Amino acid sequence: MSESHNGHRTAHTTRIAAVGDLHCTVDAKGRLRELFTRASQEADVIALCGDLTDYGLPEEAHVLAGELVGARVPVVGVLGNHDHESGKQVEVAQILTEAGMKVLDGDAVQLAGIGFAGTKGFAGGFDLHSLGAWGEAATKAFVQAAIDEAMKLEAGLARLRTRSRVALLHYSPISGTVRGEPEQIYPFLGSSRLEDPIDRMAVSAVFHGHAHHGATEGRTKNGVPTYNVSLPLLLASGPRATPFRLVELAVDQDAADAAEHELTPVRARTRR
Ligand SMILES: [Fe+2]
Ligand SMILES: [Fe+2]
């Protein structure tokens, strides 16, 4: 945590290193450890934005758990759609939790003075072009999945009392950070339904992944900075690219002094 002096006031800040879409495979041993070590040298917290494994296999999660040894600061994050591919997402989350990562799924945690709320999110499209819950039961179930994720994010955010509050997602809450992807697949890259709780609850910053070829930065309707930290996107800026996004946020002195503060998990009521 860093400190800067401005007249008689002392402002504390916390640096977050965020990255998503690691897509860790069973043969990735040794490939991610350096990323975590470097992120630990430059930040106070590491935030991971889903698709942490490639096929959602426990074997892949064990490899990633081994790589997390490189992290020297707290690690918090959410799962992505790839982590659900094999139907073993609970086991994947458990393995990562045992490796020391705080896996958020509609809950929240305070780390280094920052409040983090997170959930995977879901698809459905953006703004006027969002899919509506109308017609077939399958369509309604699809839309309900996005509504459920938005409610989970809101439940997590509602637990936070810190000066700076961060939303962690895999899917994007805005179209601005998926720009660059084929327009035909925008509806599968995120949902504006996730944007509503972010704007209503005065979030300080949003991190997400999933859109490997989107844009690195955008803003919600209320101006909340939103960062697409998909690793392939970050690496696309050139051979000297930093494999994580660094963002610095203000923290209160008492929060900065507090140890990790686990907030009571509160999950939104869902129909699933
Ligand atoms: Fe991905
Ligand atoms: Fe994804």
C-alpha cells in the first residue's frame, strides 16, 4: 500500500493488478508463476476475471493452484464460462480456494482496504438490443440467468462499506469494452443488466474479461471506469505488453490498516 502527502492530509492508495482469461491447461505448469510474482511486486491485490482454466477441469485447476504459489499478495476473482465447461465448477472453485484465492460468486471481501464484489455475469446483449424475457421458456431461462447474475452482483456490492468498491466479472457490463469483436457476437459477450447495480451502487472500478478481442477500457452510463483485462487482449498491445492491468484506488486509513475482512456471503435469491 502506498501513501502520498497532500498538504496536511495523507492519502492511502491500493494498487490492483487485474487479468482474466488465463485459460490454464494441464501442460501450463511454470507458465503463469512469473505473471503472479511480477503482479505481486507491482500491486497490493491480484484480481482474476474468469476463464482461469481452459475446460473447467480439476486437473487444470490444480496446475493453476501450483502457479499461484508465485503470488505474494491476496488473490481474489471470479470464474468464467470455460470454468463451467465440464460441470466441475464447484470443484474448480474449491481447489483454487484451498490454494489461497478468494473466489467470489455473489459475495464480497475486503482486501488491502478495497471492497470487492464479484460474480461471473452472463450474456444477453446491450442497451436497447438486450434480449427480452419473452416467448419460449428457453429464452426466458436465458434472460433469467443474466438477471440472476445481476442480482448476485448487487447482493455482493450491498455488503461493501469501503471508500473504493470494485466489481469483478467475467462477462462485460457494457458494449464499450467488447468493441473490436465481431458485432454479431456482442450479445454473447455480456449484458447491460450487469451495469445497473454498478451504476446504482457507485462502484469505483469494474474489471472483466471474456472478450479476447475487445477494447481495454470503457465507461458505464454513469461514468464508472470499466476495464477489459482479458490476457490475450492485454498481450496484443505488443511484445513488451504487461500481462495485467494496474489500477490504483484510494482507501481510508482505518480500512488500509484492517486485515482481510471477509464479509458475510449473501447470495441473491435465484430460481436455479
Ligand atoms: Fe476466455
Ligand atoms: Fe469466457
